[in-house]
Amino acid sequence: MSTIKSSNEHLTLNADGSSKDIKFQANGVEKASISSAGAFTSTTIDATKLTGNLPAISGASLTGITQGITEADSWRLSSGFSSSVGPISSNLERVDSNNFDKIGTGMTVSSGVFTFPSTGYYLIQSIWTVENTGVDDPHMAMQTTADGGSNWDIAYKHYCGNRESSSTKNTSSGHFILDVTNTSNIKVRFDIISSTSNCTTMGETAITWTGWSFIRLGDT
């Protein structure tokens, strides 16, 4: 028997029977309920009317909410190139020193073409270090494709030149936010161009002289 009773100044609503819920109706329409397991469900809760201290909610109980950065990865040139190489297709490795660890699945690369693990907005950062033994005007470019690699466009380009005849080392950096709406079609690669053989793009397997980071900022 379902009852409503007051005992010692507590009001008790009792839905008698196994797996029976307490239901709240207005004009014959259910607006809220309390299940036999104690879960409260409401069709309309006005957040502006909530006041006071609210109970803590476990993050494990939340669904459909992205919490923090879900993807972050770093790659580098494992050994250097002399003069111009065009799109880099080799000597690439994921950073594996100084306690580095990726977040999430991480990027994949094939013949220098990087594929994203999931859709989203990605911040792509690059650092480029060159050693010039003479006058040269080298640059690095990030190229993007929206059709799986049939056509490539330059997203950004940065120079690291030497206008002097003596040997110098120079570093430059760049960044770009890319909207990856399709992981099969939208990809990136990196290009090294120099005008003479005076330029060496520096790379090493234990130190990042030339490299790239990929950080997923949020959903597309």
C-alpha cells in the first residue's frame, strides 16, 4: 500500500512494492520522479532557481562532457638534412626522452604525412633549427590537404636565414590552429626549402632541435 505520512515531523512518501517509483505530476503530467534506487529525474529544472550548497557530483557519473585535453603529441627530426629536401618523408620520430608521454592515441605518420587521431581543433606548433655555413635563405612550411593528399596548400611559412658569410645557428618557430573535420581527408606535412647547400636542418634522436607538437583544443 502506498502511503503519505508524517512521523516525528518527517514527511514520508512511500511507494509500496518492488521497483515502484515516486512520481510528481502537475495537471496530470509527470514532472519528476524518484526511482526505487533513489535516482531523481526531472523534466524541467531551472538552473537559475538553484541556490545554496549543491551536492558533489562524481566526474565518473557525467556523460557527454569532454574533460580537459584529450590529445597531445610531439614529434621531431631524428637526424639532420643538408640543403633542400622539400616535403620531409623520413627521419621522423615521436619524442621519447626526458619523461615525454603523449596524451590519448597520438598522431600517426606515413612518408611524412601526419594523420590526426580524431576530429577537432588542433594547435600545431613547430620549432626549426638550422646551421648555416654561408649565405642562405632557408624556410620551413607547414602544408595542409583537405582531400587526402591530392592537393596541398601552405598554411604557414617561417624563415631562418643567414645573410652573413660566417657560420651561424638560427631557430624559428610557428603555430597554426587547424579545424580537422575529417581525419581521412585533412592531414599535414612539413617542407624544408633552402637555396644553397650552405644550410643544414638540425635533428637528433635525444634532443628536439627541429620538431612539432599537436594539441587538440576541443571539438570541431
